[in-house]
Amino acid sequence: MTIEARLNRADGALTTLSNGRHVWNADVGKMLGSGDRAPDPHDLLDSALAACTTLTLELYIRRKQLPVTALHVTVDHVESKTAEGAVHYELQRSIHIDGEGLSADDRQRLLDIAGKCPIHRLLEGEITIATALV
């Protein structure tokens, strides 16, 4: 699926994104010359992991009919640079699961399933970016 991004220069740096079915926005903060009217790109990256984790777990919970009453995933990040100047981006994910009757084994399996969400696997793999100016 192709994601298209269009800059709305009259609105600072507000950018409209679309995958052909849905439309959403990204922006940068006021300190960077825009209106802070939408999540910034780091928020979008972090939210991809949070959303994928939540949805992957929900599909597993439904299939196994586990007695889960609430599911809440948070993702934070810490960004730093190595001595060589490379960026190190650490995603810190917390998973909160409520449900009476969940065993320790159920909880461990849910943690294992979280590690299998497609975005988690993608982010832990090797990513390359091919760019063309057209």
C-alpha cells in the first residue's frame, strides 16, 4: 500500500497523509515553525507499534476467548546518539491487561504474542530505504 504525503504550506508544515482509503495528518511543533495541529512523525512511528500490538493481542484474545476486560498499550521512546554519531531509538512498550481468570501462563503467552505483531517484527528486522527523486 502506498502512503502519500502532501504538504499544506499555507498551514505551516501541516501534512496530509493518505493510503487511498483513509486520511490523517502530521505536523511539527510551534518551535519548528508550524502549528502543532497533529502528531509529529515520531508519534506516528511510535503509534504504529502501539496500534499493532493492541490489535494483534485483541485478535489473539478473541480467538482464544480469554477473559480480558481491558487492554492498554503505551509506547514511549528514548532517542540518543552513539559515539559514532548513529541514532539509537529505543521504543519502550508497556502492556496492561485486566481480566479475572487470566493465568500466569495466559499472561506470558500474551507477552509472547505481543512480540509477534508485524510492526514489532519489522522494527526489529533490517530496514532499508530506497529513495528516488521523480
